[in-house]
Amino acid sequence: MTRFAEVAPGVFVLRYPVLDVNVTLVVGDGAALLVDTLSTDAQARELRDAVRAVTDAPLRIVNTHHHFDHCFGNEVLAARTAGAGPAEIWGAEEAARLLRERGPALQREWYLEWLPTHPDLAEALAAVRIRPPDREVHQESTVDCGGRTVVLRHLGRGHTAGDLVVQVPDADVLVAGDLVEESGPPMFGDAYPLEWPETVAALLRLVSGATVVVPGHGAVVDRTYVAAQHQDLTALEWLIRDGHYDGAPVSHVAAKAPFGPEVATVAVERGYAEMSGRA
């Protein structure tokens, strides 16, 4: 069984091997908060067992964004349990809207994307019943987790239009979702590369030298790591702006950009779309 590891007092992270995605568990007095729910019903059931190995307290759930690997376990994890109603699920307004209005279409897109290389995962994604967040965060909301304050913030667009960061002030932990990546480069498929640096700059203002930062994927990191990724994102932003102004082909800009040409090509295409008002 995959297990949680404690990264700060009463804050635990589970690094799930499929897609190397992180789930965070905050445990308070008689209550707990789970940040992200993995990709499939089977993964969510495994995650539920891992949670219950740490605490049997009632759960609240937070989704850092709408991508399947962070929220398709919602239905299983939020299910009514003995003595408790279904868990409430928090998410940014835009993440909730995308899942509510475009969920089935996105599910189909992801199924087709993963089918050639990971058919078992694709079939499991197709079987999920999508459960959007029912509590929406416009800019900032505070959640009580058994006497512990947890702050949910939408700092701006970046990896998606509806990214949330989750701050646990009494433990000096910040869950960044896919605004920060450790085990691979940032992903730009539906990102906003011209806005992402400003959003991460706002995130950095919440982070001290001692803060534990939980990225969307990979090992926990610190402020120095986030600052370095912010520099790369900023460099990419200005390459895109200059390239668009000069009429440079996407391939020429991508060749000079951080994160490698394959990832950078997607980023430049998205950035050019932003500059042209198409994103």
C-alpha cells in the first residue's frame, strides 16, 4: 500500500507512483483535509485506505486544479461514510466551472490522449463519474480543519485558469499544485505562460526560507527551488513576448527557451495565442 509521510507536524504527503503525483493530508482535532484525489476510482480507494491509516476523522477535500490526476478521485473520496455526510469539495471557481460544464468532453480528450500508451489508465479514466467542487474559491477562503486554519488562494492563472494553492500557516507548509513541478518540467497544454510568472511571484511572497513547498509532482521543495523555477518561467515569458513582436517562428523561440524544445514548443504556441487574444 502507498503510504503518507509526515513533512511537518500533522501534515502528510503521499507521492503516488502513477504520474508521480502528490496528495497532501492535513490532520486537525477530529477533522482532516485532503488536497487532491488522484486519477481513477481504484487509485482513490487505495488513497482512502492510506488516509485511514493516518486518521479516521471526517474529510474535507480540496482540488488544486481540474486536471484528472488531481480530481478524478473526488467521487470515491467524498462518498458518505458511516456517521458522516458526503465530504465538501473546494476548488477555484474556474476549475469547478470547467469540470461542471466541460467535464465529459475533457474526460473524452484525456481518454484518447492516454489510450495509445496507457490503455489501462485510459479505460479507468473513462469509467470515472466526475464530481466537481461544490465550494468555490474566488480569490481566498479560509477553512477550519479541527482547530487548524487552512487558507485557500487563487493567485492568478498559470498552469491552468483555476489553480489553487493551499497554505497551512501553523506548519509553514504550502501546497502549490502544478504551479510548481519537481519531477518534470511545467506543463503548458492549457496554461497561461505569460501570466504564470506573476502567479508564482505571488506564491513566493507566501513562502519563507523554512517553508515546505509541496509541488504537484515529485519531491517536496523549498523557496530556493521555487525561485529558480520562477526565473525560468520569466525567461520563457519574455522570449515569447519578443518572439511574437518580431514575428519569429514558434520553433525558433522554443529552441532558446527553458524546459526543452518539446515542452517549450507547446508553451510558445500557448503564449502566442495569448498575445493574439486566442487563449
